[in-house]
Amino acid sequence: MMRQYELVERVQKYKPDVNEALLNKAYVYAMQKHGQQKRASGDPYISHPLEVAAILTDMRLDESTVAVALLHDTIEDTSATRAEIDELFGEDIGALVEGLTKIKKLDLVSKKAKQAENLRKLLLAISDDVRVLLVKLADRLHNMRTLDHMSPEKRARISEETMDIYAPLAGRMGMQDMREELEDLSFRYINPEAYETVTRKLEELSRRNEGLIRKIEDELRELLVTNGLAEALVKGRQKKPYSVFRKMQSKSLSFEQLSDVYAFRILVDDVPGCYAALGIVHTRWRVVPGRFKDYISTPKQNDYQSIHTTIVGPSRQRIELQIRTKRMHEIAEYGIAAHSLYKDKEAVNGDVAPSPRSNAYAMLRRTIEALAEGDNPEEFLEHTKLELFQDQVFTFTPKGQLITLPRGATPIDFAYAVHTNVGDTCVGAKINGRIMPLVTRLNNGDEVEIIRSGIQVPPPAWEEIVVTGKARAAIRRATRAAVRKQYSGLGYRILERTFDRAGKVFSRDGLKPVLHRLGQKEVEDAIASVGRGELSSLDVLRAVFPDYQDERVTVKPSSDDGWFNMRSVAGMVFKLPGKTKAELERGEGEAGPEALPIRGLSGNAEVHFSAGGAVPGDRIIGIMEKDKGITIYPIQSPALQKFDDEPERWIDVRWDLDEANNTRFMARIMINALNEPGTLAEVTQTIATSDVNIRSMSMTRVAADFTEVHIDLEVWDLRQLNQLMGQLKELQCVSTINRVFV
């Protein structure tokens, strides 16, 4: 276990004026508070905060952050309090320790909604002070290094959490070395068989190629020195198991098919040296096409800068090369921790606050702000993983503005990245001057021009096309707003009729005082709920006018043909005196255009037909059903009886026919036919010659000699259906035939 003076010496190596008193006080306090506590391994508990502090010294962090590492478990696991830490070490350190305590309580591998809410809290804590993330990552790294002492279930849970959340966060903060180690440690416990296989193959490859890395290093170094880059450093390494496994999975390759298991870094003093080294290497060895990336001229959002290229190098071995300056390498290894985040503002006891100069930190803040647009925890979780955990492509506006997007992004993602309004009004795109489909995947360097229209509304299908969280959130909001507008319009008309029947006048202002009684937050929410059938218009009426007495007309069967005379209900289904079932069924005209030819519907309200269908010529009724919009029933449907006590849901609709008829409608019939060979063929032949389609058919044996045949037909109108039923009834094999109303 590291000793107190060793920790101070580690900090002194990069910060000679270290505040020793602060570190000593934090060490003694943590030692006293943790006392005789033990870890699962049996080691003294204090060994854990000491190792976390040591990891932070490897990142060359200031003494305040190292002190926080020493104290990070005291509030959670000992008798220490926030007030006590504030008094001894200052409020800045106290706030960091408390933030870490709250994060420790979060369960990031749980039911989706709970996980999402906890992740939201984690990111918000990080956004307040990035040092919370640095200490938490160091804490997680040491826990992963000592995970063997946990139960198998706990190892799997912690590893899954690390792979899903902490490793990608480390990567987005530019801390690639930490990300790789966290991924490898997680991989070992999440998929132990694959880990064992890949590790064994890498060891075998290393034994076969013993000395190969050193040989390539020497040859590269000699080439660079000979061409004037004497200061260049060359370092080679074999890729980590998880990196190899991920490539095998993404490329569908076996281990033996991998050709670039080795990677080499060339470090020089300045940027011109990077491009000089690139020219020297490319002149000497053949380049693998399509494997060149310049992150120096276009850095990643997490501040990463480097030139990537792949060559067929010494021994005809395919080699990945990263060329960067020594400063770029420091940022690539330590990411945000390599920036001068702690030198801008001095505070009490030497405590300092981070500056916003890191692009990685600024990116995290912007991402969190964008994620806050999500309307529920599940969306937040989805958007977080989309935004934080994907590779990027760099695209440009026609004016040269850089737009960074996840790999696989489309022009729709691009439009929403520019501005939400640009995305909502997007109707097309030009990529590099050519009009291209909106589903086109963007590539690095693409110039994208968005074509817009003021009347455009983003279709819901776009949600399946885009890959960015911002775009998905905006499309969902626009879709919800459009649907809400439809239902709000329908609900408004329902409420107007209901209030008018009661002799009252409906107004939006009248709803405001009673929203709490209706369980709604806004007036439009209440009106839309009526439109969706979730809220009764009579309940709204009674809430606004508590003294209102409902006066309904009870409906009873008439004597003619056993049919119901329609009642007067909320002015929505009108009484039809003296009309019998036969009279109601008589109708003239033909089907209308592909858009439903039904008058009385609410704009774009969602419309369905009942299971038994309805055809032009039927007298029809619309019923408002919860979460389904409007369902159209023939007036003969027995299902209408269950809505007798809910008159506010009835809507008077009728066919709106014109001369054009290119749409068929479904109707169900039931035939009682003889059970003998050729019956079904005779029935279907008759249907086919009548220009009628069969949508579906089912048969049930009801007696030795008879079978019931249920057929869903597609016809132009009621007249065609009646003609067909007459023809079928004349067949010798048909006993009875009836229309089925559901």
C-alpha cells in the first residue's frame, strides 16, 4: 500500500509548489474515518482511495483533486459529514466529495427508466465540475482492477455498467488509455470465453512474431532520423483484446483474417514535423487506400489530434500509424486531464476551479443541454448513448461551417444540427452540389445544403432514419405536436357541441380554473384528451358548470324491423324518424378517392373501420375511441350498443361520394353451404366473376352436411355487395347468406 509521503512525492514531480498540508490533512482524515474497514480482498479500505489518488497523479492533476480522491468515500462509508469536510477542507472540496457520494448511490444497470434517470443525474453532476468525472473514472478503474474479489453476479453488473457508461465517457473526454483499460477489464467479465480466446491468440501471435515490434520500431526510427527528424520517437504496441474482438465483430472476420493487429505511434516536436514524417513514411512504404485520416487539421470534438494512416510496412506487415506531436500525445492519453483546467482561479486552501477552455468539456456541456430536450427518461438514455458513444464524421455547410455528426448520420441529422427549425422545414438536400435522397449517409468532408419549405412537417418515419438524439427528439416533438393539434381540433368541436346541447358556451378560458379537477396541466392538453377519448366531454361540462343536470333521451327499439331509431345525442348523431333498417341500408353512389370519402371527420384525425368493415352506401357512425382516434361503424353494428351511455363519443359522419371510385372497402359475409366437393370452388368463382376481391376466409363445420364460411370481401360499394350476395344465394350449394356486422 502506498504511503503518505510517496503520494506527496508523486505530485511534487509535476507540481513542485504542491500544497503538502492539504494532502497530509486529507490522508490523515481519510485514514481516521475509514479506520479498520476492509475491502472484499481483505486489504485495508484506505488502500482504495490511495490508489485512486495515485491514478490521478499519473494524470498530473492538482492537489485539490487528489485530496478529493482521498476523501471520496468518507461521506458514504464513514461518519464524516459534508459540513465537517467543508469546515476542514473548504466548500469546493466538500461539494466535489458530496457529488461523488451521490453518484456512488446511482444504479446505472437497472430497469430502463431508472437507469436513464440515474444517468441524467450523473451527467448533470459532471457538468457542474469535470473533476467529479475524473475522480469517478479513477475510482471505477481501480475497482475494475480489483474486481476478482466480488461475486460473479456483481462482477457482471459492474462490468456492464462500465462498458455502457464509464468507458465511453472516458473516450469522449479524450482519455483513450483509460477507455481501453476499462473496456478490456469489462470484456474479461462480460464475455469471459471470448476474452480468453482472443487473449490466447494474441499471446500465440506475440510468441510467433517475437522481436517483430522492436524490428519495425528500429526501421521506422532509422528512416525518420535519416531524413532529418532526429527528435522523432517511435513506439509500437500490439492491440488490446477488446479492440481486436470489436473489429472481428464489426467486420465479421476471424482472428486469422485480421491484418493490422499492430499499431505504431510517431511523436515529433511540432505540426510541420507531423506532415514531414507522413511524407517520409508514404514515400518509403505503400499506403493502404481509404485508411488515411487527418485529425490535426480537423480535430475531434474531444480535442484529439493526430494523423492516422495504414501502410504495408517492413516484412510486408500491414501497420497502423498514428503521427502526432508530443503535446498532442499527452492530450490523446489523458484527454481533458491534460488541459490547464486548474490554473485559472485560485481559491481557499489552494483549491481551484476548472476553466471552460477544453473543447471536450464544452462538448459535454453542449451535449447535456441538448439531451435535456428529451421528454422522458427513456428518451434521455437513448439520446445519451447516441450522442456520447458514437464515432464522428465531419461535414460542412455551404459557407464552410463545420458540423460534426455521428457516423451514419443523414442530411436530416445535419439539418437538425444546424437548427431545429431547419430540420423541421427540411424537404431535400444537396450533397457536394448534387441533389441526393435524405436517407443518404454522410461522409467526411461532405458539403451539405438543406432545401427547405415553410409548409413542411417532419414525417414520423424520419425517426427511423436519423441517428442523432437531437434529431429524434425534435421529430418526436413535432409528431406529438401534430397529433395533439389534430386531437385538439376534434376535441374542441366535441366540447362545443356538448356545451351547446346543455345551453352553455364553451371557451378555453373557462377551462383554466378547473384544470386541476380534470387532471390536466394545460388547456390544450385537456381539449386533446377529449379528442382522444381519454376525457369525457360531459366530465368537462360538469367541471366547468357543477350545477348542470344531464338530460338524456333513452333509446328503445322501434317496432319496425326490430331496428333502433337514432336518438338526439349531444347534437352529434341526429334522430332519423320513421326510417327502418331497410331504408337506412338503401344508398346510391360510388366510392370516392383514396383519401377516405367520409364527411364529418376531423381533419387528419386517425380513422379506423370496425372489424366487420363498412362500405359506401351503409349508414355509418363514428365513435371516438381512446388511443385509436375515430372508428367507423355501420349503423347495424351491435358493438354500438356498448356506447349507449357515452353520447359524447358519437360523431355524425356520412359517405362523401363523387364520380371517381378507385378504392375498395371491406365487408364481411357468412355463408351456410353444403359440405360437398366443389362447393368452395363454386363460391369463389362467383365472387371472382363479380369483380370482388377476397381478403380472407375461414370455414367451420357446423353439422355433418353443412359448413359455415366467413369471408372478408373488398367491394366498391353496397350495391355491388348486394348484387354479389344475391348471386351467391342462387347457388345450389348455398343454404343461407348474411352480412356480418361486428
